[in-house]
Amino acid sequence: MTDPTEHGATPSSPAPARNFPPSHLTPPDGAAATIGVSTSQVEAVTEAGARKGRILAWGLWDWGSAAFNAVVTTFVFTVYLRSESFGPSGTVEAQLGWALAIAGVLIALLAPITGQRSDTSGRRKFWLAVNTYIVVAITVAMFFVLPAPEYLLLGLFLVAAGNVFFEFAGVNYNAMLVQVSTPRSIGKVSGFGWGMGYVGGIVLLLVVYFGFINPEVGLFGVTDENGLDVRVTMIVSAVWFGLFALPVLFAVPEYRNPAAVEREKVGFFASYARLGRDIKRLWKEQRNTVWFLLASAVFRDGLAGVFTFGGVLAASVFGFSLSEVIIFAIAANIVAGISTIAVGALDDKLGAKPVIVAALIGLVVSGFVIFFLHDGGQLVFWTAGLALCLFVGPAQSASRTFLARLIPAGREGEVFGLYATTGRAVSFLAPTAFALFIMIGGAPYFGILGIILVIALGLALLIPVKAGVAATAAVPKVPAE
């Protein structure tokens, strides 16, 4: 039974109402005095209501970011770049792989530090805004990439630069998860954001497909002459991302370090020394967590490679037109979204590790099917390609919950920050493996083996990691530096 004194009532008085007072009974003190509810209860409910709005605003950034993830890097602009207008098949794909590999190296060198420095400066939201709108500007600049070989370098540069700043924005965005959730809701909120990304991708792809790419004459008289349909799509994508990124900037307060964990600001190069000390401390205290961070970083990069190069392979190996690639992309997002939600129940019943292992095995098998049966035409890619998408979402979602069960109480922010950091640090693996295998095999479909290799390596690193729940422990103080 509920203790009637729990919310400030006297032992002889009836238990107070638990509903929020009528809207006219504000401010909180007046409402509390009127109906006998403690001020703290009113403030808690008010905060809960505010949090719901912040969650929606936070999730809308993910919705908007599909403009870059789905349209630019996966299904439209990179597919446009590998057309014969820019160069011979195989050569362009390899150059795209190298461009993304260079971007990955820059991310590995800079993302951990930019994330750490935005935390210590208390300007996390500021840097989310800066990096987001740099990506928006880069996407607008893609309008000027005409379908000719002399524009290939510009296109590759914009894709690579966009990836770098998008990842910088993502580090700050992911760090804001703890600001819009509670320990009991962090998984649900995270899943909501992830789902918003899938749905946003579907909606935007439908808009650009039926509005510009599929019709012979699209909206505003746009045609495919000089790649105008794709180039205008980049403008639409930039506006989409820019608009849906605004709510989180207005609704979620700027981050401020609690005094208990506040850290002194240090210079850029000193930030690397601090990062090294943080990792060393985690290795000493939570080695199993470090191994999972390493394993998940590798297989998550393989998962990213599935989407990054999926559209390229569909076009160059299986002869998909740009319109067909977009139709496949819509189906892929639907499959990934549904499977991610559905498998969440298995995660709770069986644990995250079996879900991740099964998903990674499914990805490897599906990848080999595509490689060995690539001569079978589009039907092979539709079946095995959608199977790949079936496993990607659950692996991503379950890896996050796996880590949540390992983190000692009070260190969630630190370890989830390293989760983002390690993922960025190896983000060059899949693009590099993709490009190398194309060079070795001499044909674009050999790039599939590079993606499979990265996923299989991540699976091998995951096997010895022990699943479990972290022991409760006192929150360690940040050591003096």
C-alpha cells in the first residue's frame, strides 16, 4: 500500500490525489495548497510533461537526419556519383570508398576530442547546431555537382566532408539522450529516436521519388537533364534537415556539467592525454565493457557499410536504376524499422547478446548469398538485400541495450560517450575494406566481401564478451588532472 504521508499529507488525512491539478490551478505552489498535493509532486509531473516535448523535439533531429543518411550517403547522391557520367564502373566506386575512408580517419582523430570538449565547455547544443548546419550547407553545395568527370572530385569531397561533420553532430546528439530521458526510459527513448530516423527516411524518399526523380517532369518542371532531378533533391534534403533540426535546439536546454563531475578545460592536444587516462581507467575497472566497446565498434561499422554501399551495389552490380534504388530504399527502411521493434521483445527475454550474434550471422550469410549469386539478377538483391536490412536494425538496437546492462551505476554518460567514440574511431574500416576488395577482385561486387569481413571480425570479437548486469558501485570521482 502507498504510505499516505508519502506526498506530504498528515497521517490522519486521506491520500492526496495523484493527478496533475486542473490547468487553472497554477503556479505549482498555489495548486498544491489548493488540493493538498506537495509542491514536489506538481513539479515532478510538470517536468515529466516537459520531458515528453523534449523527447519529441530530440527525435525530430533523427527524423531530419535521414536527409543525409538515406538520401545523400546511401540511396541518391552516391548512386548518382557512380553513374557513367562521372567515370567507368569500378573506378568511381573505389574512389568513393577511399573518400569515405579518409573521412573515417578524420573522424577517428577528431570526433573523440570534439565530443569531450563540447562536454567540458557546456556547449553541447551549440556544437550540435554548428555541425548540423555545416552539413546542411554541404548538402546545398551538392546541387552544383554536374554529371561530368570534372565534377567527380567535388562530389567526393562534399560526401566525405558531410560525413565528417555529420558524425561530429551525431556525437553531441547522442550525448543529449541522457538529458531527455531517465534511467528507466533511456532504452525506449533511444528506440523512439532510431525509429524516427527510419520513418523520416521513408517519408523523404517518397517525397523526392514521386516529386522529382520518377516523373519525366517533376514538381516545378524539374527533369533529369544535367542531373537536375538529383541536384534539386539535394536542396530539398538540406531544407528538410535544417527545419527538423530546429526543435531540439529550442526545446532542450543547454548541457551543463554537474559540479560533482565538472572538469577543467584543457587545450586541444591535452584533450588527447585526458582521453587516454579515461580509457586506461575504464580498462582497469571495467575490462569487459572495453572489450564490448571494441567489438561493437567493429561490427557497427560493418552495419553502416551495408547501408552506405547498398545503393551503390544495387546500381553497379544488379543494374538498378536510380528510381529502382529508391523503391528498394523505402522497402529497406520499412523492413529495418519493423524488425527492430519486433525483436525488442526477444532482447528482453533472451538477452541482447544472442540477438546480436544471430543478427550478425544472418548478415554474413545474406552477404555471401549476394556475392555468390550476383549473376542471378535483381531478384537476388531484393531477397538477400532485404534480408540484410532485416538484421541491421536489431543488431544496432541490441548492442545499445547490451552496453546499458554492463555500465556501473553513475557512469552511464561516460561509457555511452566512449560507445559513440569507439564507433567513430573505426569508421574507416568498412569503406577501406570495400575499396580494397574491389581493387583486388577487379569488379564492384567484390566490395561485398569487404563488408562481410568487417562484420565477421566484429562477431569474432564479440563472442568472448560476457553478458551480464553491472554491479552497483559508488560513482567514482573524476581524478584531478
